[in-house]
Amino acid sequence: MKIQLLFFGITTDLVGENSINFKITKNTTIKGLKEALITDYSALKNIADFAIAVNEEYAEDDLVLKENDVVAIIPPVSGG
């Protein structure tokens, strides 16, 4: 299956792209996606601290992804 990944903030620098198409197996969960991303992009080792949104809605680790989902990887934001 293919999904689209969108990267925001520091994740764009860590991956070197702001958007990529990413292949996953059927029944992959958000947790499984995080594990795959750490394998492919070791700079994302802190992905457990990032928010994940699927089709513009925040998602939990047990959500099963579907073909053509759009997944946003959103790092923590600080400011003042």
C-alpha cells in the first residue's frame, strides 16, 4: 500500500523532504509506521514524542492505515 507522508518543522530537516510517498504493508498501524520510519530515517528516533495526524485528524498508535492516507508528522512546538 502507498500513503503520503507530510513532514513539518524539524522533521523536514531530519528527512530532507517535506513530503514523500511511503510504502507500507496492509494493516499497518501508526505504531508500525513509526517503527518503519525509525528504520528508514534514523534521525526520527524521537518520533514517539511527535504528534501524528491522519487525514487531518490526530491519530493514536492503534489506528490502522489505509491506502492513500495522508499522514502528517508533527514535532513538538515550543515558543513564547
